[in-house]
Amino acid sequence: MIATDSATAVSEGTTVQPNVSHKIRRDGGSRLTAYLQATPLAVLLGVFLLLPILTIGMVSFWDYDSVRIYPDFVTFNYTETLGSWVTWKTYLNTIKFTVIVWVLTMVIGFWVAYFLAFHIRSVTMQMVLFLVCTVPFLTSNIIRMISWVPFLGRNGLINSSLIELGIVPKPLEFLLFSEFAVVLAMVHLYTLFMVTPIFNTLMRIDRSLIEAARDAGASGFQILTNVIIPLAKPGIAIGSIFVVTLVMGDFITVRFMSGGQSASVGLMMANQISLLQYPAAAANAVILLIVVLLIVAAILRVVDIRKEL
């Protein structure tokens, strides 16, 4: 009996051990294959993303004068930036633009995506209308911004129409070269970045859920608030990340549409670069990157976008 058990154990050992070794070799080979597949992407991210960020962080500690910059390790750029009320006011102004544009693009983008997803029955027509929304992207941002000038100027189409109709006695000054113009141009430029992910999310919603809610006696508003909007949160989060990052770094729109009467962090960095104050601009870039990452982290904590990815 003992001999039989020993023989069985030996035979089992001889059969199990090769299987374990084979499994280990297979797992090691698949892991190596995964690393090899990820290597090109890791190299690209390292060269074109991490290396520039590390370079900016390094330059932010350098010293400079009116002529040149000096490799050094000083904290003056950060202390001067964070200790200036002008800088804080500029950041608050940038955050104000970001919040206003984010709310407007989210509302407009959601209803455009909702109309395309639920009120257009034909898939072909949905794609046609969606492509129509992308037509403005065939031109540059500057051209699309300048196109508002004939409408918003003192003698523009809007002021001329309002005066002829007797609605206002004189041209409205706030339409052009103001914060209103900045917000209007940004909403025009960035709404599509909110429409696209929300539309993609709404198209994935199972229509049987809506039918079940309707059969259960839910009203249209209840279906919208309890079914559609919760399921659209990943798309809203992705669109929010796009809009927030674009607005926080925008300076061309602020420069052109405000007429120099408003400021943003991006515009402040552009002015510092034009004055050859590269370390100060790099310090502002690092601070702006941290602020944007904190905002994105807050969005990701509220909504799990892995459902969309």
C-alpha cells in the first residue's frame, strides 16, 4: 500500500512538474511580449511628454537677466510668482473663464448630442449632422475668432440691427474687446470637444432601458434625470477634461477678443517668453500644470471614465 502511494505520488510529481514549468514559461513569455508591445509607446511618451515636462521643470529653477539665462538652482521664480497678487488675480481670472466656458459648453454640448442621439432616427443623418458640426474645424482658430468681429463691432451687424430696431439708442460697447467676447469665442471654439464624447456615450445607451422607464410610468424629465444623464456622466467627464485643459492654456483667444483688457495665465506666460524671461514662464507653466492636474483629478474622482474607455 505504501509502495503504491509512493508510486502514485512520484507519477503525479512527474506529471505536475512539467505542467508548472510550462505554465511559468508561458506566463513569462506573454509578459515579455506585453513589455515589448508597450515599449514603443513608452518611448514615445517619454521623449515627447515626460522629457519636455522635466526640461520645463528644470528651467523653472534657473536664473536669468535681461539678456540671458543661467543654469542654476534658485527658487526665486516660484516665490515671485506665488507672492504676487497680480499672478493670483490672473489665475482667478483664468479659472473664472474656465468655469463659465465649461458650464456653457456642457449645457450646449449635451443638448446638441441629445438631439443627435435621440431625435434623429437615421444613423446616416446622425453622421451627416455630426460632420456638419465639424466643418468649422476646417479653418484655424484665429479665423473663427476674427469672424466674430463684423458681428460684434460698434458698427457690426448686431449693433446696427439693434439700433435700427430701436432697441438700443447707441452701440453696445461690451460686445467686442471684452470678457463677453472672450467667453463667446471660447464657447464657439470648444463646444465640439464636449459634443463628441457625450454623443458617443449617448449612442451606447441601451434603448430598452428608456423603454422600461417609460413603461414604468416615468415622465420624460424623470427619464432624462434618472437614466440618461447618469449614464452620460463618463462622456461629460471626458468633454469636461478637454474643455478645462484647453481653456486653461488658451492665450490667443484672450489676447485677440479682449483687446488687451483681460489676462490669463497663458497670456502671461506668452508675455514672459517675449521678454526672454524663460525661467519665470517655466515656473508659471509648472504651477499651471499642477492646477490643471488637480482639476482633472477632481473630475476623475467624481466620475469613472473607464466605463467610456
